[in-house]
Amino acid sequence: GQQQSQASLQAAGGAMKVKIYFGDDLFAIRVPAAISYVALHEKIRERLKIPGGEEIAMMWQEGGGRVGLESEQDLEEALARGGGKLVVFVEYK
């Protein structure tokens, strides 16, 4: 269940690398392995210097397509599928 996946993420501890594709640019940031969705969203906004009023859409790659990364649950699934690596695609909404 939910608790168990959180616990296993925390057990992994340490930091993970997140690759961010934004337009033609690629950024990489290091974040705690057990980062929350909200914290990740903030870090990505900071790294990309997104202006305050602008909304961004975050996605991750699954199979042949991109899937919205819009919640804690999406983040957990993306991390589980990615084996602890995360690649995020960002665009303005």
C-alpha cells in the first residue's frame, strides 16, 4: 500500500538525480530520494526560473507516450517505473 512504497523510498535514502527537459534545454538537479510532489514541483520551478504567475505542466515518459506528472501518486509511479531515476518534461500550460 501507500505506506510501504513511501517507506521503501525513504529506506533508499540519499539523493537522486532528476533530468528536466524544458524546450530545447536539458537541466539536471539532485533532490532527496523521498522528495514530495510539491517539493519537486517547487525545485523544478526554481531551477527553470519560471515566473511567479506562470503555470507549468510536468510529464514523464511511459512507453511510447508522455503521462502527466500531477500528483504524489503520479510521482510514486514514475519513480517505481524509472527504478529511482526520473526524467521530467516541462512546458508552459
